[in-house]
Amino acid sequence: MKIQKLNSGGSGEQVMKEAKKQGGLNAEIQSRIGHQLRAMYDDVVRQGVPDRFVELIRKLDEAEASPQLRNAGDKNDGGE
């Protein structure tokens, strides 16, 4: 079984070559890759967003909203 080769020290390159010969990865291999990717990225997702990025996003949102508020105020002041 290809997955056993990969897990038992078999070459990942070897598995990929075999998969290409067969026209792609079978469902079992795709499932295994999906589980491994989810396991790796779940840790990243659980870490959350660092405070410095939250603050940066807040500042960017404020800067983006400010010109819109000013433009809305200019339309009211100049149009009357």
C-alpha cells in the first residue's frame, strides 16, 4: 500500500511517481494528506491573531473609514 510506504520511510517522491502513472492520487491518499494538513494547520488556527496584528488591523480600518466620513461631511457642507 502506498501510504504504508510513505509512513514507513518510503520515498514521497516514489509515491508521487506511482500516482502520476495511475493518473492521480487515490481517495485514500488524498484523505491522508487532508488529515495531515488539518492537523498541522489546526495548531496555527488555535494560536489566534497576535495582538500587534489586531492593533494594526484596527488602525487600518479606522484610516479606511476616516476618508469616507470626511467625504460624507464635505458633501453635506458644500451642497447646501
